[in-house]
Amino acid sequence: HISHYVYAYLQVAKTIGEKVEIIVPSGGLGNLAGACMAKRMGVPLDIVVATNSNDVVADMIRTGKLVKRRIVLESYSNAMSIQTPYNLPRLFWLWSEGNSELIKEMWEDFLVHGETTLPQLMLDNMKLDLKDACTVSEEDTLKTMKKCYEEESGYCICPHTATAVHYCYTHPAEMKRVVVATASAAKFPEAMMAANIPILTSQKLDKLRDLPETIERLDKNVDVMKFLKAKIEA
């Protein structure tokens, strides 16, 4: 992900050193970790985090507490509804200045109790890396998809990308901006229908949809690694 941000910056900035705002739809936080690492390496980015209504990350940025929601809301941007962001320990490592023991303690606390609090050092470093965070409702996500389609000559965005574009629509630009687009809108026909815009088609996706589905439901207490190993060795 780091190279994506270096490339995007070089495409937008007129001169090296000019600040560029980058808005990152965030769920598992891989993209966000890449953006923060690029910034630490010297790319002058103002980073904004965009989330859907299952906003554990945006809430953490606002309050300094990571709290798992008891109820996960249904969302068209379901890849952003992750309650245990698996790349967050990478960000914790940056913000704690490499304090592995602290990260282990915080992460175990979060996994066991469903919440953990960032100490002051991590809060200070997080605020240095991140400019802002926003939570975008389902209604605003769909409105943004429609607005983008109508105002940008039929350009279709997926519901995840729409959370970041919504920030653009509601916050006047102070500098040049880049929005991270996460996927093709063709993957989300239900969201496009709900947004009342024409469904984007893709021959490759249509072929995948025609293939037979194989589903195996697992009990929540199953040993996933043992299950996967058995499948691979079968």
C-alpha cells in the first residue's frame, strides 16, 4: 500500500513538499497503515479516515478508546464493518514508538474485554498522523453514490469509496485531495439499485456469479487453523 500513496502524491503535487489531503475508506486498516507509513517516510500527507456506521475506528480517533460494538449494523459497505481491525497492531506499533509489550497487552485486553484505551503517547502520535475522521450513514452513502453519478458524467463509485467522497462533499478543500477508491461499483449491484443509479456490469464478474457456490458453515468455536490445514491437506 505504501507505494500507492507515493504514486498518488507524485501525480497530484506540483512541487515536492506541497501537502496533499488523502481520504481513506477504512475497515481492516491495511490502506490506512500504508498511508501512515508513507507519511512517516516523508510523503507530506494530511490523512482523513472515512468509515461507515460501524465506526469503531473513527470513534477511537475521536475518543482515544477502541471499543467493539455489541451490535454490528447491516451495511452496503460491509467490508468496512470489521470490529477487530486486523492491521491496527501495525498502527499501534507506529504510535507506541515500537513498544511491543504495550501493544501485546492492549490487544489482549481488547480481544478479551472488547475495549482498550490508548495511552497519551499513542494519542499524541495518532493525532500527528491523522488529520480527521468521519462516520457516514447508509443514507448518506447512497446519496453520495447518486450525486457522484449525476455530477461526474455517470462515474460510478462503490459504497466504500462513497464514504470518502462524502467527506469531500461536506468539507471544503483546503488543499489538493486524493480519494482512495476501494473497488469497482460493479461488485455492489444492490447498493447501486438502492442509490437509484444504473447497475454497472462486468463480464468477468458475471462469469464468477454463474459459477456454482460452495458454502460450509462453521461453528464460532471451531479451530480455524486446524480446519484450513485439513482442507489444504485433503
